[in-house]
Amino acid sequence: MSKNRKVKHSKKEELHARKVVRITFISMIALGAAIIIGFSLFG
């Protein structure tokens, strides 16, 4: 029983980690695009 609970917990952690990685990548891409646009407009 404890093993099954541990598996569920690790699955939940994995989903959370994927969500965090996705948010990080999206924010990095958005920041990069904003920097490029800023340099092209004000550079």
C-alpha cells in the first residue's frame, strides 16, 4: 500500500515539475521576444 501511495506522489510531482518547466520555457521565450522587439524599436 505504501508503495502505491509513493507512486501516486511521484506522478503528481512529475506533473508539477513538467508544468514548472513549461512555464519557465514560455516565460523565457516571451522575455526573449520582448527584448528583441525592444531593441528593434528603440535600438
